[in-house]
Amino acid sequence: MNSIYNIIKFGKQSINIPFDGEGKLSVGKGDAIKPGDELFTVTGSRIGETYFIPQELGVSLDQVREYVLRLDGEYVSKGDVIAEKVSGSGLTAKQVVATRDGIISLKRLHNGFIDILTEKKNHRFESKFNGKVLRASRQFGVELQVKTLSLNCFASKLVKRSYLNNDYVMDADLDGDSYLGEIDVIKDGTSVYTVRDLGKKDFEHKIVFAGRYLYPDLAIEVIERGALAIVAYSMDYEDFKEINGNILLIGGFGQLVIDEFYINLIDSVKGKFGYVSSNFKDEFQVLDGEITDKIFPSLNKKYFDGLRVDSMVISTRVSDYGCVGRVVGFEDDGSYAVVKFSSGQKGIISVNSLRLL
């Protein structure tokens, strides 16, 4: 049985969809909802046009703000210059020009985007998954209880992002350290990819599965194209520490052989929604438990017995990371395994810190 079975959990998670603006609620406490059901309507401005400034001007994400010529909330007409980068000689300039009339929104500038908003209209907000309404109010928004598949992972420090619901910019955070987004995949998600493999694909507000091994230039490009987070199987540890973005590694560090579970997982989660929170820092949660039957048709969903006496394992615990050994016994009702390493030493290690070979 595959090693990843020891680090998965099935459960439920509450997700809050903020109620931002004037409007009316369409659901109440206790309601069962499914994808497509209306949660609420709000009166607000829709995104009419979007400009990704790093690509338009050829600048890095942290330089974007210095080239913006407009204020948040300022009205612009078609043909007005929104952002500009003048060459060193001052003779030439790259410009971003408004292609329509509207209101400038800099709410997503930290992701590199400038939006032109349309006039205020009623917008319908729909659920993206199955769940149950725990509470619904103008003050707190709509809180949903959703079935989840949770994976232990190595997670970088969360960087705040925003997401879109029907082209309406929202924040998915209650505390500034949680977010949700639709899951997308680079090609089939199982190989090693480069920037060239992305083509012109846009990852705005997506959680992106980026393959067996993640290179830093690919990670930076995916983040600059608007991704909320990147999920990969493995990555170099030094690169992992340096990237300013949300990186989640299911396998670990270094060039690892991809786990069969990861391949099956990718096939089942594309188009679903993922959720990450600082309250569950080392977990990546896939919303909507219906996918679990496709991945694990024959498994008991409460307990997993992938580790057995004589199983060959590799440790991911910091003190003996990468050491190979054999399971010789268990303690604490199976939560810890007694491992005899190739050096002859023994260790008692949480099963969550072991991978089967």
C-alpha cells in the first residue's frame, strides 16, 4: 500500500464566504447547498477589464506600484494611460492604456493586477461545492461546512491573496491567513515542467498542481500569473525557503520519485476547490468529499494500515531526514513506529513522518 495513505484525513471544514457590499442573503442556517446554488446577491462593480502589469511593462511584481499612474477609485476613460515605464534615456516608454471607461481598482495590485470596474450592478454569488450552511448574516457572510480530504504537506509561510467570485474581487480570509481557490493542473501534472510548458495560460485565483519537481523560475512565473498557491510533489529546500509565494509540497525536498497516489489525486481534484489556512499550516484541504471514493475505492476512510512490520521506510523527520530503515514494531496504538535504520540505530517515529519505499 502506498505511503501517502498514512498522511491523509477525511473530515469537515468550515469555510467563510464574506458578504461584501449591499445586497441580500439567499440561504439560511441549516440549508443544504450544492454547486450552482445561490448564496447571496450583492450590489457592486464587476471587473470589466484586467491588466497584468509585470507582463505588460516587463517589470517584477515588487516593482509594479512605482509605475502606476492612477489612484484607487479614480474614473478613467478609454485611451487614458494607467501605468507607464519610461526607458533610461527617457526617449521611449511602455504604457498600459485603458481599453474602456470605468473605475480603477488597485485591490489586486499586490498580485500584479489593475482592474477597471464597470458601473454598479447586482451580482449573484454561487456555491462551488456541496455543503451545509452553519450561519448566514450580513456581518459575517455565509459560513459553510464542507467535506474535505486533507493532505499533510510541507507549507511555506502563507502570503495573502485575493480570489474572484463571478469576476467580483473578494478576500477569502477571516484572519488574513487563509484562502481558497479552484484547482488547476499544468498539463497532466506528473512530469517536470518549465515556463515554456505554460504557454499563455492564466492562473488567476487558482491553486496550481505543478508537477513532480518544482523549479524556482516556474514557481515565480505561476505566482506572477495570479496563482493563489502552487502544489508540487517536491522541490529543492533552498529554493522552497526563498520563493515569496504559497508553496505546498506533498512529497518533500529533493528530486523524489513521484508517488502513485499523487497521480491518482491529480486526476480527481482538477476543477475542485482547495483550501489552506494558517490554522492548519501543514495541511492542504480539497473541498467536497465525493472525490474520495474515486481515489480510495477500497479503503476504510477512518483508519489506514499502510505501515506494517518489515515495511521499508524513509524518514522525513528533521533529525534523521532521508534515513532508510525497516519497521520492527509499533507503539501508542499504531501512531508511532519503531524503525531500525541501516546504521543499526533504532528510533520511535510518528507514522506521519515516514514514507514507504
